[in-house]
Amino acid sequence: MELKHPYLLFLGDVADSLAAKTALGIVDWRPNWCVGQWRLEGCKADAGLPEMDARAAAEAGAKTMVVGAVNAGGVLPAHWVASIVAALEAGLDVATGLHQKLADVPEIRAAAEKSGGRLLDVRHSTEKFATGKGTKRPGRRLLTVGTDCSVGKKYTALALESAMREAGMDADFRATGQTGVFISGRGAAIDAVVADFISGAAEWLSPAADPNHWDVVEGQGSLYHPSFAGVSLGLLHGAQPDAFVVCHEPTRTKMRGVEHPIPSIRDVIDLTIRCGSLTNPDIRCVGLAVNTAALGEAEARAFLDQVSGEHGLPASDPVRFGVTAIVEELRKSFA
Amino acid sequence: MELKHPYLLFLGDVADSLAAKTALGIVDWRPNWCVGQWRLEGCKADAGLPEMDARAAAEAGAKTMVVGAVNAGGVLPAHWVASIVAALEAGLDVATGLHQKLADVPEIRAAAEKSGGRLLDVRHSTEKFATGKGTKRPGRRLLTVGTDCSVGKKYTALALESAMREAGMDADFRATGQTGVFISGRGAAIDAVVADFISGAAEWLSPAADPNHWDVVEGQGSLYHPSFAGVSLGLLHGAQPDAFVVCHEPTRTKMRGVEHPIPSIRDVIDLTIRCGSLTNPDIRCVGLAVNTAALGEAEARAFLDQVSGEHGLPASDPVRFGVTAIVEELRKSFA
């Protein structure tokens, strides 16, 4: 899926910032791609962009309106439909990460047919993937993996892309989830792919490249999560990473949505190497990215020192302390 | 997906038996469910059933016509459409395992709307699955796993169901592939499920049961197959097996469709226990099922003796020598 930017971010009338986290993530990482935000009466989220409607955004050069907000259930509220129709009438494509398909709403389908605008349902890939082959491709790859879901794998991958580019490395973030697709303008929501094609989709989204080029692939789930480990394993095999970074949240006691305990960082490193070596025998861990938001600064530094010592790897909180040490380890390891 | 039997097996005009292997598998394992076969002029496959068309089958009590043959590409040949329409007109449901959906053919959709007959596309599950939870369910489960794809996991599971029932055990085969769904009348083609729901689908198809009941779950792929390992892992986590049987083909040198070597039986046992213990800490291997079709009888027996000794487990070729020894091991191990 390829999205054209610049974007107009549609925030609807959501009740808080959390409901607009997709839009806020896009602004964080791709501010230059965002010409404005469109908010309806009563909207409590604010991405800090110029306010404009679809027509004004089109005049300002926008190509796609991204519905960057969700309500509970992932369903499209009926009173947002008019805004989406207006965006199509203004000549924009419309992209969403909702479960509900835009084309299933008759007014939206009709408006798209009339305007020729594209309806981009990021959760419903239209790409026809091949099954994965596991054949080694040129180019280098880094995958973020996790001790759980929602521990910062996307953030870490984006922070690494940014720091690697600053260090003069040739690096591209590769999205495997819906927010990531909006941020990179390309990718696939890999958890929405048909099961037979998980590793094939991962191969597609990180194609053969220059030997010194790095793809920084956004991880999904965890090999130890009983709901989603199949996705994580297919992604690991398809991404065939040379390097991986383990993402972790130290205060969590159970994995998200289930009763299982969090695995140890050591267990995740070991199983990732064991399984990942199927498609890349040289796979190695180059760092630990710890979300320390729940800890005070002294506590956070102490925890990072401890796990860094235990594993002989750089450990940092990407949000708090950046990822420079991990990029240094990567450069040294692949010099 | 639930199919009503008895079945009429539609063989079309396929050029050989291999193209009708779905129909032949159904007759092998569920002869009492099959009232007849419908073959078109020139058909080279024969399931050995009474010849009849849809109307005669309906009179004989058939409830579903199973399209038990495929042509290359999994597309429905245009000249089979009239037979499918006739089946619907005779009051039957129609089931296929083709990639192409029956309802995408206008004549078929119209006939189904008129007759009220169901169009059952086994490859396209309409079941809404939840994500897997990994919570231990009552009842016992056995999963067949493989060193590769197409090494006899379905056959072994069906042979085990049959032998376990003969031994007085309460056992049900649980289908995870299209032929298996036709044979059991229920199940899901797990490789066609959306990636996020692999383990959830496995939990659905093997629900909580009586503590002494055994579900014998058909395995898919291999944890070592770079195309499909994600499916295998999600199925392993969702099935939460107490016991597993490793299926193997000793003369193969590469995994199907890729360039990777076949893993050792030991590797498969170890990784299955390591990953499977996430949802069932007591998981254990109870036997080896080896497809020795490519070996002479003396060679086959020697190979089975060798691997049985190496692993301290019963080893048999289910087709050639049955699975009694594996069922004995299972009974002993779970007495």
C-alpha cells in the first residue's frame, strides 16, 4: 500500500488525545508531510497543526486525508461520513486504519467512484503477496522484537531510523502496522494478512537492497505472546534480520490481554536467535530498548545499567535517553 | 464451518486421480458419508462410488455436493458451473476448497439465492474468531507436527482418531485444512485465517471438553518452514497440546517449495516443546510417524527401528504399519 503525501489529518470529534494517537504519531515523525488538521465541533485532541477543511487542504497541496482518530470498536461514526465525502469531492484520497472498510459505506463509495479518489483501508491490504521463500536477500535488516505487545517496537524502530540517518547511515523504516504505514507512506498491516502469507508479506515490505542499506523493520507482538506469536515468527522469518533490538517494559507483570507472565529478556534473545537463524544464521542482538516511563530517572538509569551489564549490550530508553548507544553498537558490530 | 452430510462428490472431468485427491480422501475416511459421485464426460478419476447426478443424489438423501476436484490454479472451470447450479436447484448445499469463491460466479450466486442452498467456501472462513487467550482448557489434545509440509500430518491424525476409538478412547479429529474440513464436516482452513487470529481459530476448533476426551488436531506446515512457520506456531499455541507426534519423510532433502534443508526430528521435538510449553507446560512427544513410501519394506523397518531407538519413542509408518504403538504410548503416558 502506497499513500501520497502531504496529508490532511482528520481528528473528528474524539474525546481525548489517546483516540487520536495515530494522527499524533504521524505529526511526531513526519511533521513535514502534514499540512493541517480538520477537527469537528467538540474535538478534544489537538495535533498542533493549522486548522483547515478538505477544500483548504487541497488548495494547500494535500493529497490524502488520513482519518487519524478512532472511536471504540473501530467503527466509522455516521457523522464523520460527510467529511470523508467532502475530502473525496476536494480531490483527495482518504486513508483509515479502521476495521470497517470505507467502501462499505454507500455514500463514500459513490463519492470515490465519482471523484476517482482512492479509498485506502490500511487494515485491509489489497496487495497480493506470495508465500515467503526464506532466500537471503542483499541489504541489511534490523528488526525490533518485544517481550510483549505495546512495549515500544514502532517507536524504537523510528528512533533508530532517525539516529542512523543522522549518523550518515542509509536507513529506511519499514512499517508493519497501521500507524507505521501512515508514517512511512508504505507498508502492510502484517497482522491483517492471511496467515499463509505472513513471511511473504515481510519479504515484500523489505525487498532486496544495496548491501550497505539498512531496513529498520517494525516488530509486532512477541514470540512469547499466546495470541500473536505466529505473526511475530512469520515476520522474523520474512524480515531475516541481521540485527535485532529487544523492547521491554519493566513494570508490567502480565502480557497484554492474557494471563501469561512476561518472559525474560534472555528468553526473548535466545528464542529470537534460535528461530531467526532459519533465514539468517548470522542474526545477533545489538541492544535493549526499555520503556521506563513508569520509573523515576534514577531508577530508570539503574535498571538500564543492570540489564546492560547482564546482557553485555547497550540498553536505553529511546524516548528518555535516545538510541545513540545502540546505533554505535550496530556500527561496530557490522563494521 | 459446519457441513451437512451425506455428500455427493463432484469430480468434474479432471485428468487424473491426483486432481481428485480431496474426493478420494473423503471416501477413504468417511465412506458412510458419501452417497455417490458425479463425473463429467472424460473424467479420469474414480472414487468408486455409485454414479449419479445432483437430482438423483438429493433423492438418495445427499445434503451437500462437495467439489472434490481441482484444476491447476484452483479456479473453477466454466463448464462446471452448470453442475453446481443443478446441485443448488436440487436442494443441495455446495462446498469447495477452491481459491475462487462460488458466490463470485453470478449464475451460482443467483441459483443459491433462489434455492436457499449454502455456498461453503472452505478456504474462506466466514467465522469471526477471537484472538487466542492461551488459557488452559479442560480436555486432552494431541497435535501432529512435521519436519516439513506434506509429510502425512492429516493422515496420521485421522489414523490416530480411528485407532484411539478402536481402543475405546473418546477421540475426535479436528480439521485445520480444507480436505480435513470435508472429512470431519467441521473446522477451519487455518492457513486462510487472518494472521492475528491463528491461535484464536485453533482455540475455537478444539474447545473445552471432558477431561478424558482427546482432540486429535491436524497439524500444518512446520516450525522450521520459512513460508509457513507462523501458522504452525499459532496452531501450536492455540491447540495447547498435551501430546504431539512428529511426522517425517526420510528421503526428502529440501523443504517443500524452498531451498532449506529438512530439520532433524530432534530439532522439531525440541522446538515444539520449547514453544508449546507456553500454553501447555506438560507437552510431550509420544511418537514418530514416518512416511516410508519411498523405501522398500526392509529399509523402512530399519529406518523406523533406528529413529525409535534414537528418540526412545514408538516410530511407525501409519499407512504401512498402523499407529497402534503410538496409541499404546499415549495411553501409557497419560494413564
